[in-house]
Amino acid sequence: MNDNTWERILGRIQVQLDTVNLRITQHGQQEMVEEDITLDDLLETISQGQILEDYPQHRRGA
């Protein structure tokens, strides 16, 4: 995926956040607890997020 694709994906996530159309999986919630990340932290990070790096060769990056 190129940078433009990642920016569009992030934009769609941010739109869902703005419309309160967000679902956090049980696994995601467990990770948040383990990493001491609050829901407010998560929402703020997503709303201000930007793509810094891309790892297309990583098993989860493709």
C-alpha cells in the first residue's frame, strides 16, 4: 500500500470516530488495560493520528 492508501484508511477511521461508530474488541480492550491506555487516550490519538511508517513486508503490514 502506498502512503495515499494509508492516509485514506486513517481518514475513514477518523470519520467513524467522529460519528461515534467505533467498536473495540475484547482483545483490544485487554491490550489497552495491559498498556494502561484509557479510552480518552485512544480517541485523542486516533483523532490526531498520522501514518509515520509502513512495513509492507511484515506479516501484519500487508
